[in-house]
Amino acid sequence: MSETFTLDPRLAADTRLLASLPLCDVRLMDDARYGWLVLVPRRDGLVEIADLGEGEQATLWREVNRAGAALRATMPCDKLNLGALGNIVRQLHVHVVARREGDAGWPGPVWGHGQREPCAEGALHERMAALRQALAAPG
């Protein structure tokens, strides 16, 4: 792990740290409209998934799957959306978003649709606790 890892300030402003997995920090997007996790590999200078070695790419996908399972266990959804766009925030990060038919952006993407709606503090803490428990569960 890089000792000089620095999180992009935009990711820091919009998300809350949930857990640290072997490769990635798992962060909750503070948006009441969606169950939305962001995985950020703790490596400086990465832009593309291909910037990771093959072993770390495999670890990344295991961690993405683990994050998706945690979302599905805590926020039932019709579809999981995955994305690693990086057009605005260049630092490598992967979005895992639980989608429901009829949600604020359905059926389109979550990006560029309306304004982020921060969670009420109590609801945010409940969501974070449930996701932390699900991320810690074996399997």
C-alpha cells in the first residue's frame, strides 16, 4: 500500500468512508436517492483499471463484487450499475450503484440527473451501519 495515498478532494467531499478492504477504500456516496458505493484503490497515480497489475485487477473485481453483495443485502434493487468513468475525477475509482425501477434517474444513468440529495444524518448513520455489517459478513 502506498504511504502517500491521497484521496481526490471531490471524492472526499461527496462520500463517507465505510471500510478499508485489502486494495480499496469503500466509500458511501452521500446521496439519499441511491444506494451508491465508490471503491478507490489506495494507490496514487492510477487513472485506468489497466494501470493495476493483473493480481490487483482481480482483487479490485472481488472487492467490487463484495460491495455489490453488501448493497443488495441492505438495499434491495432491480439492477446493480458499475462504472469507472473518470471524466471529471481522474483518480481511479469504481462506482457500484443499486438501482430501482422508478428511482430518480431510472432508466438512465445516475450521473448528470438532478442534484445530489444529502442523506439526513440519522438515515446516513443507519445506512452506513447496515453496509458495514454486510461488508464484514463472510462470503
